[in-house]
Amino acid sequence: MVYTGKPSKGCQMCRMRRIKCDETKPSCNQCIKSRRQCPGYKDEFDLMLRNETRATERRAQKASRASQASDEPPASAASSRSASKKGRVKVERSPFEMAVIPAIRIPTDTQAQCHFVSNFVLLPRPGGTRGFMDFLIPLMRIDGKAPHLQHAFNACALSSLGNRVSSDAVDFPDQAFGEYVKALRATNLAIKDPEAKTSDSLLAAVLLLSMFENITASKNGEYAWGSHVDGAISLVKARGRKQLRSPVGLQLFVAVRIALIIHTLSSGESPSMGVDWWFHDAIHDESAAACQRLSLMASELRAEVTNIMITLSRTPENVELIIALMRRAQSVDREIAEWMRNLPENWRSRTLCWQPPLPPDADYAKAEVYPGRVDVYHDFWMASVWNNARTARLILMSLTVRCAAWACSPVDYRTTPEYAGAARVAIEMITDILASVPYHLGWHVKRRQVFEVQNETGFACVEDDGMKGLAGYFLTWPLACTMIQDYLTDNQRRWVQGRLRYIGDELGVRYAHILAQLQVRIPSMLIRRDGLMANPYQVGKNFEKFLNARHAAPTPGYALNPLQQREAMHKENVDKRRAELIAKATGAAGEEVRRVAKKWLTIPE
């Protein structure tokens, strides 16, 4: 039993006729139209792991017949053969020549391990960039018997294969969860051991446990993934700077740094130890490290903005502080744009083709390519770095709009030039991310007869062709960040949701199913939250001026902004108190707030 790639799932009759089966169950339409009896479909597990015994028998029989033909004399010697029949020595066939080689039964664990390595372990190539999870290859040779590493590796391997195939003979989820529980127990014991706590195998095991949560997507998968990342960060701190002296130690450090970036950007938490600590003497690839530094700066700025907005009241000094944060977000975005422009030529994408628009009644959720540009890259790793930079810019644009909305409220933030610039950049980044999805999902590989594309990605086992689980793993975060943006069209959002479901179903990264169900919209929902949590104005003798500014009429052509919607619900009660407050309200603090904001933003009167 060997893993032979992903074969056709069509029924046996269509396979014999060599026509495309529509895979309709219980009987395909091709057989119904031709009035044939549809024999049905084989089990997916039997298709993926085929028995090669019959093929081996045919090869052995063919070789035996060829050998017999070579031993027989030519037809012209028939008379002499009959004459010398008594004196001829009979040639006996050896049992080895006539025997059929028995099928080799490969254990399920071995099959799963090969499947995982061929889908998730990316090796660096000469002239290319670094790999992903490539530290597992030397660690499994050196510390493969460490129980925490072995069980964590088996858990990922079994869950990955179980998500790609189905079998009645093997309960993959149960076996994977059993290995996961054993890995947790062994990891806890290793943490208590002073020597094992700083070992490479323990840190690799924790990273594998975090990947297991993404592959399986349990009920508490998001929380568990974050807890594993926090555990990996704690181990990195305990290991100190000496871990950077070995190649494997440096690879593990960079892997934890990447997980930290995604964790902080998605959760809004501030990165531990600061940005500089994660890059001091820890540069594996100059171009990728520069992007990671800027992404970590973006996550640090996002946490700072969120913490400030939920605690500040709206005063002239605080408005200036928010404007300064907005300028910082714009500055980091300019640095990322500069990084994109200065990348080497081998880092740049190439436009493969342009996809025409879909028919009006087409289902965008099932389309392989969104209409527009289709880009290809040097390898998966470079494509993932590009998409991480694009998601960082999306988050920075969200911060820019949030700060502008906070400073110019109650005026509609969509009238500011900051919003117009942020929307333009966000739409550009969304277009680039969508153009990279077909490359990740192997759309170009299926059409080699049309496109001449050299796939230089190197996986640790089997060929590079076909759909890889790692490509889906790389895509989940950029697609999720794209899907929740306010700037997406309805068709784009449906297409992104369809691709996330495809990654969960076909590539086995089940966490994509959870992300596809997100109903968040950024930055509009965050702007509303900022307004609800912040103390809008200080209550005092100038309350009436603030109240008038708070209830200013919306800009013509726009609906009420999020803060005005909240205030409108309470306006009736406020009006009752208004007459009493007019006599006491004096000063011009409300006008001062607008004056400071106008110094930085272009706000219509």
C-alpha cells in the first residue's frame, strides 16, 4: 500500500470509457444518459492508498512471457527440435522468476507521516529563500525518539491525512486526538525538566501542537492555538540568545517570530519583548526579515491605538495624540510600500493571465479564479511573505481610518482625505491578494499544457505538483483579513468565503471553515466600538457646547455615523435636560476640539 497522489473520483464506468464523470451520487448523469448501469464510486481512502499487487502481478507475468520467448528456438528449427527432443536438457524456471512479489503493507502511521512531510515541510532551494518547518527533518533524526516531539508529529500527520481521505478501516480523528493528548502530557513533563525545557525538540513540539489546532479546528481551536503560541514565546525567552548559534535554533526562533506576528495582528495584543528583541542577531533572510519587522511594528501600533482609544476622553490634547498615532500608521505603511518597491527581481510576481468576467448567474463561491489578474511567484514562501505585507498594510489603513474618525467626530469620517487614501490602498492590496490565490491552490499546475510555469517550490517528499496543505495554511490568514474589510464587493466576499471552505474541505486545514463564518466588518465596526467605549466629552460647565457638537447634522449625502446612531437613540431624553443646561453652559471647548482636529484633517464645515 503506497500513497500515489490524488486520483480521479469518478465512477468505474466513466473511468473505463475515459470520459469525465460529474460524480453525481448515487449514479452519475453520464451513465444515466447512456442508459448504462452506474457501478458507483470507490472509497476515497482506497483511492488514495492503492493496492499495487495486481500491477506487480501483471509486470511479473509480462517479464515471464518475454523470458520464455527469448529461450525458445526459432521456427525454422522445428524439425531439428523434434529430432533432438530426447537429448535436449529441460531448462527449469527458478521459483523466484515464477513467484509474484507480495504487496508491502505500510503502517498507517508511516503513510500519515509521509503525507504530512510532503504537504507541510518546505525545504530551501539554491537561489531561493528559506523553507518552512524544515527544522523537523534533522530533529526527527536526532531527537525523533523524544516522546513530546514524536507524539506531536504523529498528531499532525494523522489529522492531516484524515482530513484529506475518508476510511471505514481507520479512525483518523480518534488516533490523532490520542496522539495529541500524549504529546500534551509529554510536553508538560519536559517543561518541568530544566534540561529538556531549553531543547530544540520541545520548542518544535509546541509549534506542531499549534499547527494541530489549525488542522483540526476544534471548538476551542482559536484559544488553544493562541495558548500554544504564548507557550512557544515563553520557551524562546527561556532559551536565551544562545539558541541563535545553531542553524536549527535559528530556524525555530524565526518560526516562533512568524507565529507571533500573526497572533498579535489577529488578536490586537502587543508583541512581547518589543520589536527590536525579535530581530537582534536573528536575521535568516534579509528581505523577509525586513517585512516581518514592519509587520511587528504594525501590530505594536495597533495595540497602542486600541488601548488609548478606550481610555481617553475627547480633549484638544488627546485629539493631537490620536492624530500623531495616525501619522505613525501612515509612516509605517510608507515603509512597507518602499520595501515592496525595492525587492530583488526574483521576489516579484509575474502576471500569468487575465481571467474574464463570470456569467451573471455564476456562483462566485465555486469559482477557482476571481475575474481579473492571476499572478505566479517564485515559490510559496515568497508568496506568503508578500501576502503578509499586504495584510499589514490593510491593518495600518484600518488604524488610519479609525484615528481620523475619532478625531473628526461627529463629522462623517468618510469625507476626509485620509479615508479616501486608505480606501485606495486597501482596494489595491485586496486585488493583489485575490490574484495570488490561484497560484497557492495549484490552478496553474493543472493547466501545464496552456501555461509554461516552472514550479520551483521544494517539498521534503514526493513531487511538487498538485494541491499542498501548506499553501492553504499560508492563505488562511490573508484571506480572513481580506474577507472582513469594508472595501470588498459582495462578489469578492462570496468568492473568498468559497476559497476558505475549499481549503478546509480539500486541503485539510479545517480552521479555514471557522474563518469563513466571520461576520466582522473592518474598520466600521471598530470605529463604532471606539465611540461606544471612549468618554466622548468631559461633563462640566461646557457640556452644552459639546452636546451641540455631538448632535451636529450629518454631512449631506451620508447617513448617520456610528456615534450619531448611538446618540440618536438617547436624543429624546437629552432634549428634556437641554433647557436646564443652556443657562449653565458657557465656554467654547467644543469649538477648540474642532479647531485642533481641523489643523490636521480637512473637515467640511
